[in-house]
Amino acid sequence: MKQVEIFDATLCALGEGPIWHPLRKSLIWFDIMGKQLLERDIYSSQAKKLNFDDYVSAAGWINENELLMATSSALVKINIDTGDMVKIVNLEEQNNLTRCNDGRTDPYGGFWIGTMGIKMEQKLGTIYRYYKGELRKLFTPISIPNSICFSPCGKIGYFTDTVPGLILRVELDSAGWPKSKPEVVLDCRKDGLNPDGSVVDQDGCIWNAQWGASRVARYSPNGELLTTLEFDVPQTSCPEFGGDNLSTLFVTSASVDLSESQLQKAPMSGALFSVKTNYKGQKAHQILLS
């Protein structure tokens, strides 16, 4: 693997939700606390930004111009080029204590999205799945939902609650709904690690960003540590494979809650990083609204 580079120097308070758009050939990501969507293709020198009134955190692609995007009160269809939005379904719209967090589209076209306390209150969150017009609760209560990702075969879903630090796996049925109780794949707490966002490569291995550890780690499907990538920022938040051959790993990061001395030591906290790897990721799955 080659050297880690800065793909975009925009410093997000809480970078999250990177998605490589296969039609636009661009990387889309979010600054949750900054209430922004950002986009940059591999040739551009500047990131495009859209600003919102609500927290925004994750999305899945519908077509070349439209995304299904999670906000703190709804799932909305947004045109990236115009900024026009249409509400698809409410998401904890009556709860002013929670916001959206990690999310990803599954191989069946369903969108998984987690919610959590705005002030990181314990056990206020839930993981939902939106699929063909239905929003259903999957797992609750959860404190900080993360690591939503899926095996290449489409039979396994993964997620974590960062607080207990367990990455879990669940079997999926033929429509993508969980059909088994979650079981532990990896206990990060025993190594003093905080599992944040994850993505699964074409070999079925899990790439997990580890908050506070300045790294992304690659694990086998059984939880065996295979390799690590080190970053010059403490708070890596979520990885995503992209680029022309899906072998570039993009990684968001955050500056939130870092002290002045920490920021002086890691001034690029909040930037978006990239590194060319010898592995290939999965193409981001398309959302099916109906």
C-alpha cells in the first residue's frame, strides 16, 4: 500500500458517511456537526458543499443526481446538483434529543441508518432499515451506532455500538432483513479500541476506523487482525473504497472534542484522507425507493 494522502483539506468537525458515487465518480461525505454535505471528484481541486438546517450524516445513491439522505428528522431525497429536497419518511422527528449517525445501503437496495443522542446520551439510539417504502426498527437501544456494512455475498450485515465496543454480525434473509440474533465478531474493548465506521472489501474483510487510535484496521470475517493503516490524526471515523478500480480507501476524520494541544499536534484533524491499496472494495449499492 502507498502513502496516506490528504484527498480534501476541508476540516470537518465530525466527518462521516463517505460514499463513492459510481455514476458521478465522486466521493460524497458529511460534516455532521457542521450540517454539511461535501462532494469532490478525483480531478477537482475544490469540494462542493451543501448546507442544511438539520444534522446530516449518511446517504445512498438513487441515480446520478439524487441521493436518499439521512437528516436528524427524516430521510429525504435530495438532488445533489440543485439542493432540492423531498421528504420520504420521518425519522424520529418528534425527538429533539437525537440525531442521525452512521448509515449504508445494503445489497438489496435497503438503507440502514442509526440514530443517537446529540450529546451522546446512553441508549437513546436505534438502527433502522428503510426498504421499498417501509421504515422498520432493527436494533434498539443503542448508544452510538456505527460500522453498518455488508458482506459481498449479501447474506451478512455488520454493525456496532461504539460504547460497548463489540462489532456484531447478523444473518440476512432473501430481502435483506435480519433473520438471526446478532453475534459478536470482534471485541474491540479488550484491546482498548473504539470501533467507528466500517466497510467490507471484495474479499469479505472488514475495514474499521478506530476512534482515538489514529488508524483503520483490516480484519478477516472471523475477526482476526490482518493489517493496519496509520493516520496523522487521532479521530478516524469511517472508511470507503472508491476510485476507478475501487482500490483507493477514503477515510473521514474529526476534530470535535480535541484540545488545543491535540489540534496543534494533529492540525489536519477533520480532513478527508486517501490511500491506494492492493485491495478492492464493493461498489456502493443503489437505493430502491419502491
